[in-house]
Amino acid sequence: MSGAVLEGALAPAHLALFRELGDLKRIFSAGHRSSIATRLFVSAWAGLVQGMPPDRVMAHVVACGLAAARLGDLDRRTLRAAGLSESEIADILQRGFDEVAGGLDPGLAAHLRAALMDPGWPSVEPPAFVTALCNQPRAGVTCPGQPRLMLQPAENHAEHCILVAIYGVVAAPVFAADPVVVFLAGIGHHLHNAAMPDSGFTGEMLLGDRLDAIVGTFRSLALAQLPPALADTMRAALAPIAGDRTPEARAFHAADVLDRVLEIEQHLKVAGTTMTDVLDGYGLVHAGPVKAFHDRVLSGVGLGR
């Protein structure tokens, strides 16, 4: 499909899924110092630098992200440690995947679902830029001539990049794009921020006509840490995203803008949540044998309805 692809063809079901996937930036568990999103980013680069085919890396990482939207860190390693068989693990992971994958393109969904049981690849020391991106915070909201609006806790660049990559893969069929290329563009589009602290739109405008050269220098420093063939593959994936002429660029930019906006929406949603939302909408004090007692306790101290 060519330029006939309709802008804004993503459906409300995509938006709901992206909102849920965005919380992978905020899901942690004991034994891990970083979020699920950060660890998926590291895993993606670990696979690529070990020479795994990009299609395999894309499919396995995106599938694991989709399953984790509901299962969190009840991942393959944890389930195996609980003594479950491989068939039991597969059943649980696939059920988690199926709960969120209903709106995906059927062919893409089948490909990703099959990749859930890929054994993956060994953990290796990632290139230095990967670690730097995991530690490099995003700028928050900036606008030339205005003070920065800080959002805490700040997401890091690894979290943003992997979510753009996952959103982009989900969106790829809508734009008739190659999901592997979109995935690579997603995980690589902030390579320069490994060495370049993020000062947002304001900083970019203040750098003026030096911006492109500075970004190019820092991106080259990161690419130099990769095997030459992989560096060339990344350059090819990143080249089109300077514009929106190709299907892959459009899928990437749709994912990028949605993640930027949904990250802010999440902060606003939390700030605007009321006790009525929590108690009635989310059932914080849920049904059970002592619910009536819980309700009396809350009412007694003024927290009940």
C-alpha cells in the first residue's frame, strides 16, 4: 500500500492497548532494579548484538511485552521457578497475551503469539549506550520561552524507545509497514541521548543550526559500539524517520507521538483520580467475607461513601 494509507487509521482498541502497555514503564518487582519496559529494551539489544535475526528479536520482545501487560513479572523464568511444566507455562503466557491482543492484525498476532515460547538468548553486558539510555531521564514537558514542567518519576529513554517500538509493531499493519524495520527504528531513535542529556524541545531550539551536527555526532558514537553489519542495519532503519514518506516512517511516528502524549496523560490521570474513582470504579475494598466490616471502618473515619 502506498500513500493511500489513511492518516489516523488507528482504532480506539489500539489506543486502549497502548495505554495499558505504557504501564510497563511503571511495573517493578523484587529482584529487579528496573521496570519491565527497561528490561525489554536491554533484552532487545542483547539479542541483536549477539547476532540474533532482527525478526526473531522483534517478535519475542514484543510478544513478551504484550503478555506482561496483564501478567506483569509472572514471566517464563518465574513460572519455571514455581515448578510449572513448559506446557503449563505456555498456556499461562498465551492466555495473558490473548487478553490484550484481540485488536491486533490476525497475521501479526499469530506470529507474535508463536514467539512467546522462543527460549530467548543469554543475558550479556550490553553496549555502553544501552546502559546510558536506561539511566538517561526524559526531559518532561518543555516549550521555548517557558520553564520546564517536570513530571516525576521521570521515564527513561530506554522505556520510551521500547514502547515506541512495541506500539510501532502493533501499528505496522495499519500503515502496511514492515514491523521489523519499525521496531528497529523505535529502539534506536534516541541513540544520541545516550551521551546527550535531554533538554527537550527548548534545548533543541536553543542549539539552533548546530542541533543536527550534535545529534549526528552522538548517534555515531553509539553506532560505533555495534558490530558493523548491525550498525548499517540501524542506519537504514533510522534514515526514513526524518520524514513521514514511507509506511515504516508513518508507523514509527504514530507510535512516537502516541507514547509522548500518553505518558503525559498518565500523570494527569493519576493526579485527577478521586477516592470515588478508587472505591467505586476500581473496587479497592473488594467483595469478600469482611467487606462489610471494612466499609464500616472506612465510614467511621470519614473515608467511606
